[in-house]
Amino acid sequence: MTAPLQTPTAERIKAACEKFDRDNELTEQSLAELFRQYPGNDDPRHVLLKVVAINSLYHTSIFAVETVARHIQANFKEIDSALAAGSPEAVNLIAKVTIQGRKYNFFSFATKYCSWHNPEAYPIYDARVDHYLCVLQQQTPFSGFHHADLWDYPKFRKVMIAFRDTYKLGEFAFKEIDKFLWLEGAPPPSAAPDPAHTGPGAFDFYPTEELTS
């Protein structure tokens, strides 16, 4: 039986951030410098560097990285405007990509890409965050959400705000809460790829199937 989750507190958030930063110092510093150096998405070379970095260092398992980069660059005006405004729409603009006639939803990757552009506005979704929030909701309900709501970014963001408000964690930015949730979320079983999924995308990256670190 899985042990009950401990109540989230400011002290636990701070301790998690300190541990995360110690364990991931080089990765975090490298990504921060890259996104600081290339804040826009109008140059395909810069976008590709950012896509490759997120995909590699955060293990989002996207194989068609050049296609995703070209998709972002082709829509840079809408994406950059949405990122600057902190609009949840930026996630869908980045996540939904057509590859060889098939539609993919690189949801977790898109939340991470947006977060590195504007960490104050975009909490990160991945399998660990999903697992933690669902277990906590079952244990001590803090928001009236359904599991599928976590795969709808505006609703996911509201759940994260409810989590922060319920446990009086308003002093922490989403980035800090992301670190806590990543450490506290028990690693879920890896999803097996569908054998029928072939080609450059390899998987349909809807959240229930996405392989995330």
C-alpha cells in the first residue's frame, strides 16, 4: 500500500527546491541561459536548440524534433504574443502538431517549453505531477476536478492555483511548486508504446500515453 502523502507546507516546498536545485544544477542553469539568450521563436535555429534541449534534458521523448521546431517557428507571432501575455492558449499552439498527416498532442513538452519562457504563468504538467495531484485529491480533496481536467491546460492551471491557495503556498511561484511536485510524485509505471504507432512521432503524446521524467 502506498504511504499517505504528507500535507504540503512551506517548509516542505523549500526543502524540495533545495534538493532539486542541488541535483539538477547544471541542467537548470543551462536551460535558463539558453532561454534567456533566445527568448523569441522567430528563428528556426534558435527554436530547434530549445526544442532539443527540453526534449533531451526533460526526457519528453519527441523524435520529430525538427518538425516540432518548424511548427513553433511557423506560428511564432501567435505563440510569442500568447507567451508574453501568459495565455494558456500558448500550450495548445505548441502542443498540437501534424506529422505526416497525423495529429499529435505533445502536451507535457508544451507546458515545459512555455514554463521556460514564462515560469510565472505556466505550471508544468507531467506524469509525476498528475499522479501526485490525483492521489492528494483522493486523500484530502482540495479542488473539484476530474482526472481528465489535468489534460486541459486552462483547467490544469486552475487546479494548480487551487492547490497553492488551499495549502497557503502563495509565496511560491509555479516553478518552485513544480520542483516539489516532481520530487513528491511517485514515478508511475512507464506507458507502453502502441505498436500501431509508427513514423517520426512514434507515440501519440496525449497525457495518458506520454513518457515523462
